[in-house]
Amino acid sequence: MSKQDIFQLESAAREAAQHQNWREALELRSEAIRRAHASKNYRLAAVLLNRLGKTFEAKGEPFQAVRAFEAGLRLLSESGEADLSDVLVQKQRMRKGFSPEEEDFPIPDLIHPDTEADVEKAMQDPALALFLLTNSANSYLNRKQYAAARKDYELALQQKAISQHPKLEITIQSYLALIAHRLGEDAETATDAILAKMKDEGWDVERAVPGGIKADILRKKGNPQAALQQYEEALFLHEKAGDEKGKARLLLRYADLLMSTKQQESAEKAFSIAAELGEKLQDQVSQWWAYAGLGECLRLKGKLAEAVSFFEKSIQLIGSYQKRLGTDEGKVSFVQSVQEIYEHLIRSYTELGDHAQALATSETAKGQALNDLVGGRNRRRQRKKAPDSSSSDSLNPMSDIFFASNIASSIPSEPPIMAQMAIGVDSAPFFLEPELAEEVDAPPLPRLVLHVLPEQIFCWLVSVDGKLHFHKIAWSEKQLQEKIIALRDALLVDQSPLGLRSLLIRKPPQKAPAFQPLLQELYKSLLFPFENSLSQITTKLVIEAHGPLWMLPFAALEDARGQALAEKISLLYTPSHEWLSEIRKEPGYGPGSELSALLVGNPTMPPPFQLGSDKIAFEALSGAETEVKKLSAAFGSRATTLIGAAATDSQVLAEMPLHGIIHLATHGVTRADDPLASFLIFTSDSPEAGMLQARDIFDLELEAELVVLSACQTGLGQLSAEGMIGLSRAFIAAGARSVLVSLWSVSDQATSLLMQVFYRQYLAGDGKAEALQQAVAEVKAQPEYAHPRYWAGFVLVGEG
């Protein structure tokens, strides 16, 4: 195949893309890349991969776009491109996703460099690596994966070729300012400097993007009139540049500010224009935000049925887009960013009195990424391991790893070099066998479903016969957080500086308040309206918490008589009704009395070390060692017991897939800033070992009926619309049907007693939730452990 033939394929692909014939464009470009790669013309293949990535971006598939851009960088390295080895290493190490952000506004339209039609000229351009890095960063930014975007932009600015592209350099600096602003950092000084430089250089339309960022900053500072003026100037520049997509994106932020300043008619007009532009350009992001804005305008007018129609259109587009995101981090970040739209629809259905549809919308808003991650039913069938992008083969473009067969392709046969660096957690990590396992009859369980909105809390109780009860609480999310923080302070359970940083950064109270009035207040508000229905429940109760409510120990909530909820009913937690329903239909791994158990206790602790700004030191857990020895006697020959020096992380990893029960009695640390870096401590068998991180657990293939994390704070992590992101999610995704975790730092001795009773009941045939309820009762009955901090912190997530 001659180079000219490849150029002809690319020319046809470019024409197809211009007419938005995306499938044809992808097929032609992919074939051109295959042929360039086969002829070992790696630089040509890299140019074509850059264009393939931009095609994916235009099609609305940023995950696939990143894979194309990064494959191009690998091929440039293969072709002998200078100074790329360090870039590739840094890209493999960067973490992705779960970025907290201050705003939910859509990302402004981004400039994608290298629009040169002549392939020969593009091949000779020394800035090709710069363009690939910038385009990759743009795709991450579109997915709101800010850490990865920031790293790629910084790497782009380090390229020598950047000095030949001053407009691109300052545009990248604008995007870095945008990221800083979205992460709550000070970006005003940098933005002002960028605008001043552009003015000095006589760059006019280029000021549109930083001008929009400046407007966002002014809005956040509480200066809406100046922000509106700045938006209008930036909109004029987008118009002057002929940038319709940029205009649509900026109109959405402008219209949102008009709404907040009570200029509803003007806002509705702006949303309508953005919707028309989004439809014309097939820009789904602009469409769903514009539809949501129009829906809210109509809701405020009292036109609820019309509002619902627009919100539903918005959510339909959101669901379509979400399916194309390839990593769990990307999906969770994305779902979090569009929660406001789900909240609008929930309010609308509630105002219509349709509580069933409001509940269904709440369910849709929660757990969708988790459902994709765990793969639903049939998780125990034969599975294929996802490729390890951090392996030594990851720099070899000829490796089979680049077929990336674990990721559903958007094209019939994608180039064999496309795989993503630092792939994160694949949102669908395994291929399942096509045949389905036989479903188990899983009768419905009563459910307490909660949804925290910024201004109020919605509560539903669903009985086993489907009867629905509803009430709402006039507490804002901030008020709820304050009440939960006050309760945890009163229980004295947040003494550690680690844990849920996003919620718990504050000075410790000088004097802890009384906890019983707080427990009763929360019970009265959340549960008392359902008192009659709750009293009739004879099975376990499933709690679908939301937002800060994941930090609340429901078991300890007390009625007016002082009776705790744990004394009335056994409890089970789930992030998603759909996920729990599917997992309950899976055949179990067998009763506890027949399963083998891995029992790990009191590993040798590492010396103190620094974690961020915290100095971490771990004490030995003598109670955990006693706990595991007693459990080992209960399991007999079915136990594999690792204590002290024998409890190395490598041995634990090797043993976990072999057992139906996994019990880990050790220290745990949760990281809200980087939830996949949350870890459990084991004995180190090498200088860099000893910490088993959540991201390592995702890669396991477990056949575990039960995982017990008898450690501190293992139920914490980062709050999201999908519940807690951290260790519990990792074990669920790896195959566990149930995970028993803790909401705070637990007492060594009380935990040992609780675990002994729990296993006694579970091995005797009780359900897991019932066994935990009995264990709580026996611990609570001991005078020295009657305080809720000794027994209320353990929660069972999953099948019970």
C-alpha cells in the first residue's frame, strides 16, 4: 500500500467527517491507520490517529478520542521522536476522575489544534506531539477529569514546539485557569494576565474563552452585573469568530446567571438559542443543558407537564452520552456533574404529586455507573481480565494489548494500537459469557430511599407489595451536614485527621454535645413519618442513602422511647436498587458454613510515614489477632489464617480469589481527595509494598459471598451521587456480593466481640444482616460497650 493510497483514504475520511458521516469517517481513518502502521510509517499513523481522535471528539466520544491521541504519542515515541519517554511515563502515572468541582456549568468549546488539511505538511510538523497532548487534554477536560487534563496541558507547555505557537500557548494557559477555577482555586490573577496579553498582542476573537472564564469568576465573587457584561462581550467574540459551538456553551452559563438574577424571560430566550445551536451542531452537551434550562424556566412558570418533557429529553441525552464513557472514574465524575438536572425532574414530579416517578428518577440518578461497573447478573461466569495498561508492554505499539478488546469499540475494527494510558478502572471490566446463569428467586425487600437536594430532603418508603409512602424534610443539604457532623462529634468518632475530608474539615469541638437528642431528632425527621409502616416490617430493611446520609449511623437512631433502629430491624445498605436487585438474583456462593475463609489479622505495621500533610503511624492490633485466632477455630480446616509477619500484601492478594469469605482485620485509611488510593495495611514484603489500594482491588476476580473489613473507616471515601467511592466499591466491583465496612475508627476490643458474635450467627445459618443485628445487640448489652460508637459504625453493603 503506497503512501498516496493512504492519503486518498484520509481525504475521503475528511470529506465524510465534514458531512458528519461519523461511521464512514471512522472506518476510513481506521483503515488508513492500519495500513500506515503495517508499513511502519509511525509518524504518518500518529498524524492519522490525531485526526481519528478529533473525529471521535466531534462525534461525542471523548474516551475513544483520548485513546487515539495517546496511541499517537506512543507511535511518535516508536518513530524516534525526541523527549517523549518521560511524557509517556508521566501519563501512565497520572490519576483520573472523581474531581470535585465548584460548578456544574458545561465546559466551554475547546480549540483543537492542527487543522492542516495537507497530511504531508502535518507529518513534517515538529509540533505534532504538542498537538496530540493538547487534544488529549481537551478530551479529559470535556469529561471533567481535571487532574488528567491539567497534567496533559502542563506536559504540552513543556514541549519545545510551544514557542512557535504563541496563541496555542496562551490558550492552554486559559484552560489551566479554567481548571483551577473549577477546582475552587484562585484563577482570577492568571485570567486577567491572559486577557491583558491577548489585548497587547492585538488578539481579538481569542479572548472569547478567557473572557468567559473571567465572567464565571466574577459571578462566583458575587458580582452578577459585571459577570453578565463580561459574558455578553465574550458571546460577541464567539459570534465574530463564527464559533457557534463556543457560543452555545457560553449562552448556557449566561442564561443560568440570568435565571439566578430573576431575568427569567431573557434566560428562556438564551436557552432556546443554545438549544437550536446544539441541535444544528449535534452537540449533545449543549442540548441537554439547554433542555434542562428550558425545563426549569417552565417549572417556575407552573407549566410542570411541559417542564417534565424537557427534563426527560435532557436525561435521555445524558444516558446516551454516559454509556460512551469508558472508565468508572469518568462515569462517576460525569454523573455527579449532571445531578442538578435529575434534581429538577424530581422536584417537578413531586410538585405534580407523582411520587412514583420522582422515586424512579432518583433511582436513575444513583448507581448507573456502578451498574455498568459490576456488570449486573452473571458476574461469576468465565471472565477475561482487562488489559494492564501499566505493564511493560504498554509502550510497544505492536503488543496485543493495543487491541483493547475489553472496551467496546465504536467502529467495526479499530486500529490495533488503541489503548488508553493510565486506563483507570474500566467501567465494564470483564467480558461475560453469553449464556445467563439461572436466576434465583429474590422476593422484594422494603426500601427506605432518600435523596438530598440542595434545599430539602425527599424520603420514600417502599413496602414489599410496592406500596409507596412519601414525605419531605425542609432541611437544606448544608443543614443536614451540620446535623450529621454534630452527631459524629457527639459520638466522638472523628478523632482521626483522615477520612471524609470534604465533609469533616473543621476544628474539633471543645465540648461534645449530648448525642441522644441528636439521634432522636434525626429519627423523628427521617423515620417517624413512616413509623406505622416500619413497625409492620418482618424482613430486613434496605437503606438507599444519598449524599451526607452515607455518613449517618442509621442503626443508632432512636425513637422517642429511646429504642434504637437496630433493635427493631436488621439493616442492609445499597448504593442502587437496580444493582441490589440484580445481585440478589445471582446464585450465591453457598452458605457460610460451607465456604472457605481467608482470615487476616494484625499484620506487622510499617514505620510512621507522611501522607500529604498528615504524619501516619499505626499501632499493633492485638485485639484483631485474637479476633482472627478465634474465628480460625470456628472455621477449622476451611480457614487460611495469616497473622503478623505472614500477612503480607502479596500473599493476601494471592489468596483472596480462592475464598468465599474474606476477613481482613487491620488498619485502613480512606482518601476523599483520591478515593482509589484508599488502602488497607498489610505486612510489607518489599520496600514499596504493604498498602493494598482500592485501585488494586478493582483488578481482582473474586468469588466472595462476604468480605469483612474489620478495620477503621473502611466505609468512607469520597461522597458522590453513587454513594461512597473507596474500598467498599472496589470489593463490590471485584465480585463480592456483600461487604461489611465501618463508618469510623473502631474499638479493637469491641470489634473483636462483635465479629465473633456475627460469625457465630452467620455460620449457624442466619442471614448476614440478621447476624449483624444480633452482634450489635450483644455488644450493646455489655455495659462497657453500650455507647453507640462501639456498635453503630458497621454497615452491611450488598446482599444480606
